[in-house]
Amino acid sequence: MTKALYAIALAILSVTLLLLWVTPPAQADEEPAEPPAPAGAIRMAARDAFACPGMHAEWLDKKTVQCLKQKPE
């Protein structure tokens, strides 16, 4: 009797795992909302955050930056 219960449990587990393996995840069909940022934009954002922590960096030329307070949203 116990061997039969083990066999049934194994069969149910096997079918469940097979169904999980065959079905695709729900997120697979979604496209990203925005294109990935280029490497230059990421580098500039890191530079701005370093130059003006907690503020907006306005670059006047290649070496001069002006830090502006951000308006609260």
C-alpha cells in the first residue's frame, strides 16, 4: 500500500515538474519599456553623482560644474 502511495506521489510530482519546465515564465513575452542606456550615459550619471551628491550637476564646460538644488517632487 505504501509503495503505491509513493508511486502516485512520484507521478504527481513528475507531472508537475514537467509542466513547470514546459511552460514559459510570464515575463518572457514583455519587451523592455525603454532601451538600455549607452555606456556613456551611465558614466556621465556616475560622474554627476560624484561631483554633486544629492544635487543636479550642470556642466558649463569639460572641467567646470555647477551644482543646483533639485526641486522636491
